[in-house]
Amino acid sequence: MLGRSITLQLDKYQFLPQEAITGKVILNISKPVKAKSLFVRFVVLEKTSRNRVGGLGAGRSGNRGIGVSAGGSTARSTREIFRFDLPLDGEREYSRNEEFPFTMQIPQEALPNDMQNMQQMGGVLGKGLGILASMSPLGNTTRVYKLQARLKVPWGIDTKASTDITIQV
């Protein structure tokens, strides 16, 4: 057991695009540790699921056409599309039970372009367009917003914590 952990504590977990994220990182260390840095990371993951077409098959009327065979499946992928690090402290020896408050503005470039446009439209129209875009028959793409805290330990195992957050339209 390393004898250290990190807690990422936020004031809230649901945000509007123009809001700031506030909270604190709490280090729980049984003995002092030399570390290179302590930072909070804002990450955006894009998760995609698409139905795969199984191949050519006979339609109900006997015509050959493209259809989903019994072997059809769903392809899923996840990729990181945005990352922003907010340094909290630099290289030094960290000791037990230190707290590091932080404030981070939600980076506008991390929001999807359509969300930025819908935000400008606002109201029912903006929300309606967002719902329609998410119902595409080609597949479903969602964004997952995460906040991570990490104590970077050279020649050792980093201590880290992560939590999901929600950014509402």
C-alpha cells in the first residue's frame, strides 16, 4: 500500500457552459512524498456507437437489398478530444492532509460547435435541435466531461482521482 490518496471535491457537478468549476484537491499522505507537480485536468471524451450492417440480404418482397443480418453488431469507440491542465503546485515535497482550492473556467473550445451555436439560439429551439441531432440513425455520439486530479511522482506511481461532470445546454 502506498499510504497516499487524493480526493477531488467539487462544489457542484452540473454546470452551464459559461460557469466556472470550483472545488479543492485534498492530499491524504501518510508520509511526505517528493512530487514533480499537482494539477487538475479537464478532459472531454467522445463516445461513439454505430450499428454495423451485416451485409446483403433478401428483403420481404424477395428483392435483394442492404439489410441488417442476424450477425449485425454495434461498434463502440472512445477517444479523447480535448485536454486542459490547471497547475496547482510545482515540484516539492508534499506532506499530509494538504488542501488546494481551485477555480477553472469551462474552456469554450471544449464544447461542441453545435452546442456553442445552440447556446446562442437558446430556449426551446436550441434544445430541440440538440435532441434531433442526438437521434441520428447513423449512430450515437456523446461527450463525457471529466475532471481529474493528479500528483505526479517521478520514478513512482502517480496518485490520482477522477469524477464525471455534466455540462448542460
